[in-house]
Amino acid sequence: MSFEIPEDRRYLESHEWAHDRGDVVRVGITDFAQDELGDVVFVELPDEGDTVTQEDEFGVVESIKAVSDLYAPVSGEVVDVNEELFDAPELVNDDPFGEGWMLEIDPDDTDELEDILTAEEYEDQIA
């Protein structure tokens, strides 16, 4: 099975993606992760203003199959949360790299993105 892996993002081994949008880093879970989880039924995310630390847990995603922790790809302050997911968690399944994004972080240091996987490295991991 082939999964979408946009090359303009970085990835954690735990299947979160990070998209550097200039002043913020948008975060979500990968196409592979949403497929493995099955139908997402609940998402728990931090509040705006909370701080997160690279590779530390920031939330939870619950599906019909499992509950999985979510990990931050960069450290910084949460500046936006996709509140649509609270009413429509299925957006994570429908569009994991678009409407299913989870939060945006004002990063302390964007160089942290260099410490996580490229699209090619992530593709090798899930192969």
C-alpha cells in the first residue's frame, strides 16, 4: 500500500508530521498513522498558550482500534489549535495533511526540524 508523504515536511518516528510555515510549524499525524489507527473518534490537544517540548507528549488521538499519544516535533508555544477536530475528528482520516492538522507551534528553534526525519527517511521507516 502506498501512503502520501509530502516532501515539504519533516517527520517523527512516532508518525507526526511538521510543516515549517515560516513563523509557525503546523503539526499533524501522517497518512500511514491515520490508516493504522482506523476511524479517529476523539482528539485531545493542548490549549493555545501551552508550551511543548520536542518529542514529548502533547495530546492523544483515539480511534476505534487504539489510543495513541501524540508527540511534538519541535519545542515552543502552541499558538493555534484546530478546534474543528473536536466536532469532526474524522478530518484526521479524511485529510491528514490538510484539514486534519492538529496544532501550530511558534518554535523556540526551527533548527530542531533538522533533527527529525526527512520525507525519504520516513518513507524508508514505514516501508
